[in-house]
Amino acid sequence: MKPFFAWYGSLLLGVLGLLGTGLSVGCMGRINVVGKDLPDREYRASYDLLIDREKRGLVPEGRDENKRIYTWDKFWCTIGPAIPTPQSRRLKRYIIERRRALGLPELSYGRD
């Protein structure tokens, strides 16, 4: 029979291992915003509003780290996660196609 501390240590390591695995698997999925997944249509609706704002000649609402107003090109290039996912690539394509349809200037990342 194992001593109590050896049994307790094994149990604790097993629980920590399961938690770590659960957290790592839980991070692999759709874009997560404040604890909830958003479908493409919700992102597209918000992007349509921003594209309309650009079409009307207004500036983006975001600012860079030096408090300067972004250009639209810089603004669109900063949208999305650092590591591209299938959904983020799909949404970037949507932004490029929608802007082209409205005759807006080509984005620096859309010239590929």
C-alpha cells in the first residue's frame, strides 16, 4: 500500500494534467470574443458598417500606440488574430472583396 502523500501527489498530478489538456484543447476553435464565439455573419455586419464609414470618407475609430489615427489600410491590416485561423482568413477575404466591389483602394495585404 502506498503512503498517503504518494497517493495524494499522484492524484494531484493527474488532475493538473487533465486541466492543462482541457485548457489547451479549449483554446483551439473559433474566434472568441469576451467568452463567446461569434458567427461570420456578426463579424460581416460590423465590417460592413466600418466599410461604409470608410466609403463616406470618415476616419477609423482606432488609434495606434502613439495615439495617432490609423489609416484605413493600417486599420484593416490589424483586424484579426495574430495567428490566422480559417475563419479569420475567410473574413479577410470578405473585407477585400467587399471593398473592391465598392471601388475603395486596394489594401496592402490584399495585393498578393
